[in-house]
Amino acid sequence: MIVRQRETITAKVLLILLMLITVLPFVSLFVTALHPSGTYPQGISWPSQPQWSNFADAFTAANMLQLLKSSSLIVLGVVPASVVFGTMAGFAFGHLRVKGHRWLFLLFVLGLTLPFEGILTPLYFQVRDMGLLNTRWAIILPLIGLFMPFAVLWMRAHFVNVPEELSEAARVDGASTWQLFWHVHVPIARPALSSLGILLFLWTWNQFLLAIVLVDDPGKRTMAGALGSFQGQFGTNIPLLCAGSLLIMAPTLIVFLIFQRQFVTALLAGSVKG
Amino acid sequence: MYAIFVLRPMIVSVQYSFYKWNGIGASTWVGFDNYLRVFTDPDLLGPIGNAFKLIVFFSFVPVVLGLAIAATTRQIAESRLASVARTVLFLPQVIPLVAAGIIWTWLLSSTGLVNQVMDAVGLNSLTRAWLGDFSTALPAVGVIGAWVLLGLCTLLLLAGISHIDPALYEAARLDGAGPWREFLSITLPSLRQEIGVCVTVTVIAALASFDIVYISTQGGPGNSSMVPGLEIYYQAFTERQVGAASALGVVLMLLVLLVVLPIQWVTKERD
């Protein structure tokens, strides 16, 4: 019993330590953001006069409203389309078992490990030839394509486990495949769908590489892409940079804290399947 | 009619993947020399070596630490503290990697928190601008990656541990097994799949790292923390060496496959 108690205490100490390591960087960022703009503060030190106005300054400097709008537009362009395509293709793979699905499936599995940088160069020239460079479409269209392997495999994993009898019953009732899909399978896939949506939202919002390569104007980028250029612009003004970073992180943090349970489930399951 | 609606998105996605391969096909048109360059030019070969060094930080550290933490915290996995931890440890996963890069650039700077702590414990002789030093830039980048991935690995492994039948542990205790023995004969084998997932995810993150390096060091000082992803970016958009960039891209994709497939095979096989 004593052994067990000692183990419990060690475990608690470890967990708290780990949480500290996770949270301290954020704390440092926050207190630094309160220092007078342009100074070089120490790692963690409470300023004599907290400059809350830094956040307002950063809000204007980073053009936050424009960024929020831009990122939201990109998310709206990417997520619904990816979810719909992914679901349909996943249904075809997992349930209908369309001819040749094994080969296509392998193609998607390979796509899952693909580092974005590997296709970056051809992608750039292709987007340029399509005349989409520096538009939001330059981020939206490739992202839909790049998310396909994950979306398809995710939904396939769901549909594979749906009992065959369900479809047979619906067919006996005279449902077409189209009806079968929308009225029978999509409703029961809702948990899988919402997790997929959460993950894709996060990955789109945080997408950096495509944003800096394909779009020059920070106002048309994703949040993460804009953060990169914000750093380039205000990199030497540490308090302002910290305030700006916090602001840019805020939307995802707030959404995360509201939907934390769904997020954690989705992310854990997401990495297992990914 | 339904087939059209199912096949269409499939073709669209296949079409997308075709575009990827097409673009790479175009690089062969430049010739084989690019590949030769990738394997002989130190500017291109160096980053690949760095990527492998990053695996130590991105994969090895989080997985080993994660295992240790998950194994010790197994008994309190249901407690309130653990559920708070679940939320907190996910924070690095939710913020953009760019933000992680910015935060740590600040922490690792000469007046940052890391040096402040080292001063406080009397290690002031070692303090430096970690990301600006030839010998520490790459490990410093590695530390950032480890911070981002440690929470994820810990939680994945903890989730895996909670699926292990507690009776196994009870039996081991009755047989007089110590914590270490318990870990080796029960925890480790049962977690094979979760460990495989952690290693796969983190290895890909290491080999394909871009955001963090771009923000924190830009590959410098010199080329000391250059990684393939960033080198591709520079080759293609600064040096205008599209061929070399694409060749490096192909090599990177193959590398990821070469590294990931055996991991998958080993961890799935004995399931």
C-alpha cells in the first residue's frame, strides 16, 4: 500500500511538471507582451506598468479583422468540400467496394505520408499557370487535394465497420444508392464527420507552408501564414511580437477550450489513423 | 446515377494526386544530374543529415519520455488532475507550429526564459543565444519539436495504457514483479501499436519539418540547422533551382516512405 501511495505521488508530480513545461512558454509570452513596446525584457518578469495597450496596437498592426476574415474564408472553402468528397470516396471504398478500389486505396495510403514540401515546387508552377497565385484559391484548392488521403481513409475506416445488413435492408425498401448514402449512411456517420471537420479546420487554420509560398499578401493568407509575416515585420519589437502572436493564437485556443473534449478525441483518433 | 457522384470525387482526388506526380515527372526532364547533386552537394546532403539528427529530438525524446510518464501515471489516469492534463498537454497541438516557433525563439533568446532559469541555478557560464550558435542551433530546434510532440505522445500512450486489462497488472504484482518488470513485460508489449503510431507521426514531423525552422533559425547560422523542407523552399524560390528543388523533394518523399514503412511493418506484424 505504501508503495502504491508513493507511486501515486510520483505520478502526480510528473504530470504537474509536464504541464508546467507546457504552460510556462505561454506564460512567458503573455507577461512579455505586457512590457513597454520596444524594450528587451527578461524571460519571465512582471512589468512595473503592464501595457495592455500592446494588444490593441498588435490588433491594428496585424490587421486582425482582415486576417480573421481571410482565414475563415479559406476554412469555409476547404473544410466542407473536403468532408463531402472524403465522405463520398470513403463510402465508395469502405462500403460499395468499387472495382479497382484496392489500387486506388494504396495510392491514398501513400499520399498520407507525403510531406507537403515534396510537391511544393510543381504545385507552385501549376498554381501560377492556372492564374491563381496570390488568391485564396491558391491555398484552398491544393489543400483540398492534400487533405484527400486523410479524409478518405478516415471515412473509409468508419464505413468499413458499418454492417452490410443496413444497406441491404434499405435496398429492399427500394432505396437508390444515392438515397442510401444520404439518408442512411451519412446520419450515422455524424461523429466521424464532426471529428474530421475539427481536424481539417485546425490544419487549414494553421497551414503555413502553402500560405507563404503561394500567397504574397498576408491579408489573403491563413492565420499562421500571417503570423510569419508579422514576425518578419516586428521581429525586433519583442513585446509587440508576443502580443501579436497571442492574438493570432487566440481564436484556435478559444475554439479548443470550448470544444476541448471533441478536440482531444479527434486528435487522438486522428493520429492513430494518420 | 449514384456511381457518377461517387466516382466523380474519386476521380477528382485521383486527378489531384496525378498532378502531384506529374509535377515530379517534370523534374526528370531536367535530367539525372539533379539527383546526383542531391547526393554529392553538401548544401543539399547536409539538410538530410540534419533531418535525421532531428529525429532524435522529435521522435526519440518524446516517445521515451512519453512512455516513462504514461507508465508512471497509469494509476491516476482517471483522476481529475489527469483530465486537466489532457487539455493542457494538447495546447501545443492546437496552436500553429509557427506560433510554437515564435514562442521558443523568444524563450531561447539571450534574455529569454531558458537563460534566466540557467542563471538562477548557477549555470550562467553556459547561457547563450541558443538559436544563433553554430553548435546549439539544431538541438535547440529539436527542443522546440520535442516540446510540441511530447504532449501528444504522452496522451496517445496513456490512452493506450488505459486499454490494458488491469488484471494483468494485479497478476504481476502477486507474482512479485516490480514496476520495472511490470513495464517491460506488460506495458511495453501491449503498447506496440501506440508506440508505432507515435514513432511514425513524429518521424514524419522531423523529416518534413519546415515551419519551426523557418521561423526560428531560417536554417542558420550558416547551414547548421538547415532541413530538407526549407532547402527545397530556398532552392525553388530564392535560388531558382527548380530542378534541384524537385529532386530533393522526391528524395524527401522516398525517404519518408523508406523510414515509415518498416516502422509500420514492425509494429503491425506482431499484433
